[in-house]
Amino acid sequence: MADIKTLKVFRTVAACGSFHAAAAELGLSLSAISMQMRDLEDFAGCLLFDRSRKPPPLTAEGRAFLTKADDVLTAWQDLAAATSKSEQTGRFRIGAVHTCLISFLPSALKTLRERYPRLDVTVHLGTSHELEADLLAGRIDFALLTMPEKPAADLSYHHLVTEPLAVIKGVHQAGDTAAECLSANPIVRFNPLARVGRLIDEILEDYTQHDRNGHGAIMEIDSLESVQALVKEGLGVAIVPLLVGVDLPDGIVAMPLGDAYHRKLSMVIPRTGPRVNMADDVLKLMREAVAEAA
């Protein structure tokens, strides 16, 4: 049975003109888009796309089905609008990795409170894998976290922003390149339990054979602000995400690592839950907050 989310994906594919463009727009994998469209074709009982052409356009049956899908989506929007936002009451729980709280999240929370004044909004901070577990257990409603390599089947991931990783150092520390900085200085580790910590391990392996037990033992710090404070005092260099809309403190410079090293932040929504009817609106305001911060 097709659901509203699948029809929205179908509408996005039709608007973007290709599965690949729709995947980029929605923050989903190409295989996820393809699987949903196959399931929709099974439901419709016809081929919606002409896969003999690249990218596959809608068939005549697909165009007719799109008209019907648009009617359903319009009716759904009217139904959602029939419930006043001010009538949303109770507790709303959003989880986030710590760095979102010093980036775009405060602005988004302000807008959320204005739109839903009767909601009691609480923020739960944690690592990405902790937040995914909380979502699956129903302890939080939505979450902002780093996109995993293998998304959980019961969660829907929506891309918000891609943040580059970089080496940061104090202005007087040794090294003119990222590799030189990592080899010549102690390393301050940003939260090794965070999902981005795995990316940092990969960078350390790619860039240097730094002796972690010898010169300049690695310090492991939980918060980005603390990492920056230690780097500013010359106690080491660090690999961190460059947050959207957040400038580095004075006395710290960033050494680029290249486009290959980045993290993707996503808003993650359970496929069922007490607040899923708010998902589209909350996702929209999060994207607006990111755009404003950029």
C-alpha cells in the first residue's frame, strides 16, 4: 500500500526529472528512491517510468498517476491545515548532536516555539548512534545527527547540510599544511565516541603515522568549544567539522583537508510516532535556519 511519504517522493522525482536529482534533493540514497518507486509501481499496477531511457521519464500511465497523486497530496495538505498549529500541545522532544546547538538549532527552536506556542519543547543532546537508539525506542520525536553509512530501516533521513572537516591549529603552531600540522603537534581529539570520530580516525590514518603514545599524547575532549580552547592555547591541533554559520575563534586557523572529508547532518524522523504529522513543517524550518546561517 502506498503512503503519503512515497507519493511525495514520487512527486519530487517527477519535479526533479531523475532519480539521482531527487535523491540529492531528499537526502536519500539512489537505491532507496529506486526501491520506493518499484513498490509504487507494484501498487499502481503499471510502469510509471520508462527505464529504457536515461534519465527515465514518466510513462503515459505515470503522468496519469501523478495527476491522481497530486490530488491526494493536496487533500492531505488541506487535512493537515485543518488542525491549527496552536492546537499542538504537550511535550515535543528533539535530539541533536552537540554541535547543532552552537550552530543553526537555536534559531530553528525560536521559530518552532513561535509556530507552536503550546508545545513544551525539550532538547536532548547525544552522539548520533545514541540519538538513533532514542528515536527507535520512542524516547524522542525527531533528531539532528550525522548521516550513518547504513541508515536504520525504521527511520527516515533528510539531508540538512554538508560540513567540511579541517585541521585547526593555533596561529603560532608548527605546520603549513594539514599533514604537517598533524605530524608536528600533539593531537586534541574531538569526542571519539561521536560518529564524526570515525572520520577523524580515517584522516589520521590517511595523513600521518602520528605516534599517539609518544610525542604529545592525544587528549580526548567531549565538546567542540573545549577542543578550540585547548588548540588556541597551543596545546595541540585538532580535526573538527567547520560548522555552518560559526566562525573560528580569534587565534585559530583552519587547514583544509579537501572535499573528500566531510560530515552530512540530517534530520531523522521515525516512520511512525506521535509527532510525525509535524515532520514536514519542522524539516522546513530546520532547512530555513541552515540557509539563514550559511
